[in-house]
Amino acid sequence: MIQIKSEAAISAQHGLLASAWDSNESFIFTPSPCPVTDEWLRTLIRRLPSELYEDHFGILTSGSTGTPKLIMGSKYRTGELSRLINEHQQLEPVQNAILALPLPYSYSLVNQWLWAHIHGKTLHSTRGMADPQSLFRALQCHSASMLCLVGSQVPLLRRYVEPGMQFPEVLRLNFAGGPFPQAELSWLHEIFPSAIIFHNYGCTEALPRLTIRPASDFDDPMTLGAPLPGVELDIDASGGLRFRSAFGCDLIADEDHIQRVQRDEWIATGDQAERLESGHFRLLGRNSEVFKRHGEKVSLAILACSLRQAWNGELAFYLETAPDGENGHVLILSPVPGQPAVRKLLLHLREHFRRPLWPIRIEGVEAIPLSANGKPDTTTLCQLPRTQLWKQIL
Amino acid sequence: MTNRSKLKQLILDVFLLSEEEYSLNLKREDIQTWDSLGVVSMAVGIQETFGYHLRPEQATAIASVSDIIQVLTENGVHFDV
């Protein structure tokens, strides 16, 4: 079992990854900075079943729990998933994958690196939104390309894309790993005029894809596409979305537990969802983003999607116990809006949501701090000076 | 800030109304958000803003902005004409 450490010079690793993937030996691909020590990993590797020392690969994730976990899957079956993705997204015309996310993410690794490796395409590394100009150059230079993004990168994209700028060489634009940016769909079609935009859903344990659908299939960004062939979705007794997949992981391990996953075993995605009459599944948000207030289920993801219709800036939430003793959420806006914009949001809340779903406060900050994966860093956020714009009287 | 302005701001914030929707003639039946939780929220807001504690039966009996002014006036809160 070898460990491949992700470095800043990602392009130098493509060859190393390719050798590791093509050999029988298993490998573990770790991010930089790595959330665990080498000793932590070595100890865990010694405890792994011996059959995983061959033909497997591993990546680290913290998922919804914040606890580092090692996820291991079969190279062969993940390769089959990559072929399935190629078929479902009709990727034959695509010649180049432009990397704008960290390579150790299962999304980047499978949808882009592995796809390029298996299908003889070229992967071009960029520093993503950390260096937007180099990303834009890559998008303009490489013909017939595919780009994978997460929704939280779109506000940054909006900030850096100049008026009139377009990327017609991008033929496929994928979103996964968080809420789909439905409110920006028209704008995305403007700057990526040749791209078919896909709304993907999955998780690291699924390595990673469970559903794929063109964004145009539904107006509701929380509605998932049909499961891929070989994948089943279901909802457990507590409303959690779970899956069984022919392509999913073989092992989930942390410091305390090693779980060998059987093919017929249901695995939690970490999200809450509901089943629609149409048979499709509708996401309600991460387990930590769905809670009850005055007996009503509050989904921060659904709130955020809706509020973006009334607010063009950035937004985030943090949780807090309300003065009435119930769970509550505080809405953060950036940049700090004036009263007319706050009033517009309040009217939107009144029109679309019952009172228990309203935030307990609305606050403004100059900029919402982001974590390395582009999601709001609520820990840092709560330490920043914030302007109170409205509060619910409780 | 006059008591009239304070009351207006309170009603806007509790029921999420626009300035244009607010009037002294505004009635409970005109406002969808004047629900049971809204009644509690309004009562707490009146206590915080005017220092007057509405009894539960008073809070539920209030049916309009004019009623609020009447109750508060009867209890020593003055509103400019």
C-alpha cells in the first residue's frame, strides 16, 4: 500500500497517479494539508483487511461529521463508473478536462482525472478560483473541454468574470458537492454558451456519483435525477437519504471503526431528503442543516435556494439556540445590504415560508469567509464583527 | 423616534410588512402572518418597545393596529395625534 500526497504542483502527480492506478498495488491519495498524520494513516493501514492491499484505492474525507475517514474502493468498479458517466454525459466529443477543484476530492478524481486517464483525454490543472485568470486562460486555450465546479464557486466566478467574457470551448459543465446554483443558471448559460450543464449528486462513500441529470430537467435545484444504473436510493426512518451502489466504496474507516461495506448494504449519504410523488428524491440539506423549529422541518439548503431569488449577494447561515429555547438559524448577508434590500428579503420570507422557517436574525458582514473547499467557514464567520439588520421578536 | 414610529417599525418587523402595506386601519384578517406565533411575537415586541405587558387575553383580542394603540393609550402610552 503506497501513499500519494497531493502537492501544489498537481500536474507533476498525474504520472504518479497513473502508475499507481495501473498497478495491482493499492494506494491512498491524501490531500495537502492532510487532516491526519502519517502515523494515523499507517496505524489504520495496518488494520485493513488484507484483500484491500491490492486493486483498491483510498481517499480521505470528513463528510458531514468533521471526523477524518478513509474511504476505499475498487479501482475496477470505479473505472466502470467512470465509463458510465462518460456514457450518460455523452463525453466523447470532450477532449480536455480543466481541473478547478483539489484533485483529492472524489469528484475531481473520478469525474476528471480518472475519466481522462481511462478515455485517453488530457487533464489540465489550474488553481481554480485561487487564481481565476489562469483558470480563464485554460478555459479559453483548450478546445472541447469539461469543467467540474461546486456551487459555492459561482459567486467567485461572478466576481472575476468580466462583462462580455465567454468560454465557448467548454462543452460540459458539472456541478456537484453542494447546492446547485439554480439562480445563476441563465448567467452560466451566457458565459458557457456551448455547455450542457449537469446537476450531479453523490458523496465520497459512493465514489462519488449516484445521479446525473441535465440542469434543464427540473426548475427545482433540490430535485435529484434518477439513480444511475446499478444505484438505488432510499430514505431511512429518520429521513436520511441512503444508497446502495454497484460502484460504491468497499470500506469506511476512522480511528475507532473499520466498516467493511457489502454490495447489498445501505450507506447513509449524510443528507436528508423526501420522496416526491413522481418517484424522484428531493434534498432537504445536510443532516446538520435540517432541524425542527416549533415542530416544522427547517432546511437551510432550501431556504438558501429560495432567498437567492431576492438577494444577489452572498449568503450563509449559522445555527444558534433561539431566545424561545428552540433551534434557530441566523442569516448572514454579504456585502452588508441597505434597508430596502433587507425589506425585500423579509417580504420574500413572508411570501414563501411560515414563521418557524424565518431566521431569528439577519446580520451583515463585509465578506463571508470560505473554507478550503469553497464553503462558508461558519466558525470564522461567528468571530467576525457583524451588523444586525433585523431580528425576529421571540 | 415617536411612539407612532416605534409601533410602525414593530409591526413591520413582526409581520414582515412593506411600508406601503402599513396603515392604522390595518386589520388582523388582512395579514396572513398575524398568526398564533405572530400574536406572541407582537406581545413580546410591545413589552420590549413600550414596557407594557399584554395579558394573553388582551393579545389575542387585538384585531387591528388601532386596537393596539387603544390598549396602549389606556395604559399610559401616549401617541401623537
